[in-house]
Amino acid sequence: MQIFFLALACFLILNILAGLWRVVQGPTPADRMVSAQLFGTTGVAILLVLAQALEAPYIRNAALLFALLMIMAVLSFVRKSTPKQGQAGNIK
Amino acid sequence: MHGFYIYAITAILLFCLGLWGLAFHRNLLRKIVALNVMAGGVFLFFISIANPDQSGEVDPVPQAMVLTGIVVAISLTAFALCLARRIHEKTGQNELDTSCSIEDGDG
Amino acid sequence: MALFLDILVAFSLVAIAWRIMRAPGHFQAVVLFITFGLLLSLAWARLNSPDIALAEAAVGAGLAGVLLLDTLRAVAQPGKVKTGAHFSWLLLPCLLLAGLLTLSIIHIQPDSQGLARAVEAGMQTTSLEYPVTAVLLDFRGYDTWLELGVLLAAVLGLLCVRRKKSIRAPLLPAPAEPVGRWLISILLPLILLVGGFLLWLGAFAPGGAFQAGVVWAAGGVLLWQAGHPSLGALPVSLWRTGAVLGFALFWLLAATALIRNEPMLTHPQAKAWILAVEYAAALSIAVCLTSLAIGGQKSEDRNQKSEVRDQRSGDRCQITNNR
Amino acid sequence: MIFDILSILLCLAGAFFFLGGTVGLLRFPDNYSRLHALTKADNLGLGFIVLGLVLASPTMPEIIKLGLIWLLALVGSSSACYFIGNYIYHTPSQEEE
């Protein structure tokens, strides 16, 4: 059972490694951000599986934090270009 | 025991890559990111040496130090980024002047 | 299988670090750095250090990404895409250094006990049940004290660079979408709750002031990202009190011990007292990190400020209309 | 025993959906369709893995925490999808970096 969970974690890490190609390739910043979010979900899964495999229940809290806070980077990113356009809209 | 070598060597590689990036990039933001990678390497080395056989008790002292280190690293990153912004506002540049950076590199 | 996992994590870490250094675009490097934090926290989980995994998760997922992306936006130079780089030949000496360091660690005989035994012996004298928290707050209180000092110094440095007297940063305009507001109303209570949970957990399990402080700071930054006016409405004195509370409490501890002619930072072994210090430290870390994350903004000039205020009041009208 | 087998099956299903998400991320032609990989495949995969882990052993509080993590991941990635989609829609000139 433990070996199965470790193998599952390895498989998920391989998924992240494959997805890195999209971050490197782009082509747009939005694509890169989408991949980062995808890694976040995968990372939550890996941490949960590792918590089970290594019998370390407190790692689940780290997964909880990732699930809770991954959105912050996106909020920051979305703001990236809005100020110029948003302000232009507001001045009207 | 294998785990110790794997993570310790990874830590060394991260540290050296970060060091290289620190010298390699002119852009201040990239320098700060490289510095953070370096910090990650140092933390990883600490923990890998605290936990050589990856089972049983982990030495709590390095863990506490790394915990302190992570918070210090993020606060220093924030301050450095603020300085980088200030430089950008003053000079419109994201990098230090070439002549300056060579002097810095020599001195 | 565990060995394979280790190799995989190690390889990904090095590969991502390499790509961070070599990436042509800055945005790509920042996104890769966020992923780097994720993999690093997997490594911490694998290395039996849930405390650090928690802190890394909170810092890497929340604060680091926000700080870097915000700065990237602020210093963007539209015409200039390629990174200026020099000294690429330095890679060789750096790899040489890596080789030398690797040679040196082969000769290390890792002491599998380290200080673990000393800490175990000391655990009987302290009223805390979890060794890492005991080291942080009791055995090596200096570290935590000076760490709070570093945070405070960073905040002061920020204020000097920005020439501001108060930590309150100009608030960003609120997002026009209802989704953002809805998200805040769901996530913020949970962030407060999870931070409190970690703080409570710290007395006997992985968790504690550092993780709780970082999580709460993430909550504060989220509030600011959503343009919620509550952070700006807090009086300056409260900000200042929050920022110095942890440091001041440690200082008081040290001073009273000296007055009572005991070694510095020895304190009455009451759990309530230690927990009070821990809670104050968490609060200070949260306030300082929040100020660091949002205080780096350029102070806006009057026009923009009034514009922000207009929009905020407009926003409020919208809320009342919705109701 | 039956729980173990069920748990393994559910986790394998989750792994399959994660694989689907990655393939989608790599193969879909434009960035709108790549958002599907983020919101649908991976969250379903996470849901399956959470179910499998629930069957594997934990106690009641742990089960609640696992469920909460899944719900939070759902909230997070669906709103992330909205924000990014909105961003793509409102930035017509997708400049390189």
C-alpha cells in the first residue's frame, strides 16, 4: 500500500515535470500562469498522498495551505496589466 | 543514507546555480530570485544533514533555524524588491549602471 | 520507490533552478520560482520536517509570488524584453565550487543524533511539548527575538526608502468583479481560522508562531489585493503596536531576567507566559510581513488617491445596491 | 481489504485525470481551452485521490480536513480560471512577456 502511494506521488511529480514544458514554451504569460495553478492542484494531491505514504498526518496542513493560498498569485497576476486600462476607464 | 547524499548534493547545486545567477544577471529582480534559490539550497543542506537516515527523530535545532531563516529570507526579499522599485523610479532602469556593477564586482 | 521519489524531486529542483537562471523572460522566471517553492515543500515533506513544509507552503504559495509579480509589474520596461546578462563564464567556477563542496560532504560523517539528544534532555525543563517550538521559544529564544528584530528593521528600512511615516499603503482599487469579493468573503475567515489553528497546534505538534504569522500575513495581503478598505481604516497606532509587540515582549523578558539577576531570557516556566510570547510573536510577524508586502508600493499622488477613494465609495454604493 | 482495493482503484482514476489534465495543458491549441485542464481534469483527479485517501485510513477529523482541502481547491481553481479567462479576454494583444 505504501509503495503504491509512493509510486502515485512519483507519477504526479512526473506530471509536473511534463507540464513545465508549457511554462518554458509559453507562448503568453497567461499560459504560464495557468500551468502554475495546475501545478498547485497537483502539488496539493502530492502532499496528501505523501502524508499517507510517509504516515505524517501534519503534512496535510501544508496541502491545506496550498489550496488556500494558491489563488493569491493569480490575483496578483491579473492585476498585472489592469491598472493602465482600468484607470483609463475610471477617468471617464 | 542515500537520501542524505541526494539532497545534500541537490542543495549544493542549487546554491551554486543561485550564486551564478546572482553574478550572471544584470536585472535586479532576477538577482533577487537567484538569491532566493541560493537560500533554498542552504536550507535544504541544513535539513538534509539534520536528517541523514530519513527515519526516526529529526534534529529539531536545524529545523527551528531554517524556520527562522525562511521568514528572514522573505522579509529581506521584500525589502530588496522595494529598493529595486526605488531604483527603477529614480533611474528608470532595472539594473545598476554597468560601470557601477563592474566596480561592485571587483570590490 | 522512496529512492526514486527522492531522485525525482532532486532532479526537478535542479532543473527548475537551472531554468530560472536561464529563462529569457522575467515573468517566466517568477512563475518558475513559484513552482520551485512547491517542489521545495515536497522536499521538506519527504525530509520529515512538516514545520518547514508549512512555512514554505505559506511563503511560496502566497507571499513570494505576490511580491515578485507586483514588483515585476511596477518595474516593467515595455520596450525591453531580453535580459541583460554578463559574466556567463562564471558558470565554470561555480560548477567547480559545487564539485569541491560535493567532495567535502562525502567526508562528512553525518551524526545521526546531532543536538536531538540535548533537546530531548531539555524537554523536561520546559512546559512545551513539541521540540521545535521549544527550541524556538525557550532554548534559543535569542534567535526568535533577533528574527523579530530583523523583521522590524526591514519594516523601518522600507519606511525610510519610501519616506513614509505610516505603514499603511495606498490601497489598490477594488476589483470590479463580484467573484473577487465573493472569494475574499470565503477565504478570509478560513485563513484566520487556519492561522489560529496552526498557532494552537504549535504547542504540541508541527505548527506555531511562524507559520501562523505567515498565514495571517497572507490573509492581510489578500484583503489588500481585493481592495478592501479595512486595512487602511486601521489606526496607525494599532499597526505600530502590532509590529513591535513580539520584539517588545521578548525585550521585557530579557530585561526582567537581568533585573532578577538571572541569565538573560530565562523566564518563569509557565505555559501561559510562553504561549503569550508565542502569540505576540505571531501577531508581530503577521503585521510586519503584511506591511512589507504592501508597503513597497509607490505612494500615489493626490489625483490618484482621490480616484481610488471615488471608486471605493462607488463600490460601496454598488454593494448596497446589491443588497 | 476491500477498502484497500477500492482506494487503489480510486487513486488510479485520480491519476488518470491528472494525466489527462497534463496532456490537455500540453496539447490544447489556445489558452482558453487550456483553462479546461486547470478547472476540470485536475480537480476531478484531486477529488478521486481524496476519496481514495479517505478510504485508506484516516479518522473523522482527517476526513473532514481532506474534504475541506478539496472544496478549497475547487474554489481556488474555479475562480483562478475566471480571473485568468477574464484577463485573456481583456488583453487582446498577447505580447510576448
